[in-house]
Amino acid sequence: MRIGIYPGSFDPITLGHLDVIKRSSRLVDLLIIGVLNNSGKHPLFTAEERVEMIKEVTRNIENIQVESFRGLLAEFARIKKAAVIVRGLRAITDFEYELQMAQINHKIESEVDTIFFTTSVEYSYLSSSVVKEVAFHKGDISSFVPIELVERIEAKYE
Ligand code: PNS
């Protein structure tokens, strides 16, 4: 069984993330979406809320499991027996950080490799930060995030 991990903060999940989830889930038997639970960061949504939101918008994809994790991603991947870590690349600006992460993770856990999906062009500008910025200023986020989540995100800024 080939297991993949798609890790991230997902604060909140965007249509760009969902696109990578749909495409990468076709390449593995099980895709575990790993939601980073980092108490050092101050996320808009708790890890539990983020897991719940991702479960809601991926409910129609059969081979998906959503879990939060703490600590090192490479360690989480080892425990889950994952062969690959999936990441999305939007632009060249993502590359340096992603290369470093992939190399560190491979150094820590040599059984795990990282594969990259170039994001679909219609989402190449998207990030969770952009979504939060637009929502904070009461802009329309309906073309950035799954429609089921729009009200829930907007409610955080009311
Ligand atoms: O969506 P993001 O915020 O870009 O995701 C970043 C994430 C969660 C993949 C990264 O921060 C991570 O793996 N954190 C766990 C700690 C870790 O393993 N860091 C790399 C080695 S220093």
C-alpha cells in the first residue's frame, strides 16, 4: 500500500490545496492530510477546526485521511509508513524553502521522498494568508476557498 502525506498549516484550506489533494490522491492508495498543530504559531483556526474543515471538503474522496500532527514532519511520515510527502509549488519563490525542507526531511528519514505538484495556474496566486487578508477587509473570498467554508471563515472576522 503506497501512502502519501500532504502536510501543511491549512489555516484555512484553499482551492489551491484542494486541487493538489485531488491530483495527488490519484497517485497513492492512501493520502494522509497532515495538519500542523504548532502551538508556537497563532493560527486563525484551531487544529481541530482545520481537520474538521478539511474532512468536510474532502468527504467525496475515498482514499483520504485527515489528522493533525506535532513535531517533525519526517517523524510523522515514518510513523505513518508514508513513502512520499506531497507539496505544491506555486512559483519560483516557493522553491528555495521547499528544496531545503525536502532535503532536511530526506536527511532525517531516508525512506521518505518529497514529490512536488505544480499548482494549477488559476490558483498560483493563492495562499491561506491572502484568504485571511481579504476576509479581514471584508472582501469576497468565494473564489479562493471551498464554498462550504466561506461563511465559517468570514465569521472569524465579525
Ligand atoms: O502550509 P505550510 O505552512 O507551508 O506547511 C509547512 C509545514 C507544516 C509542511 C512545515 O512547517 C513542517 O513540516 N513543519 C513541521 C516541523 C518540521 O518537520 N520542519 C522541517 C524540519 S526543520
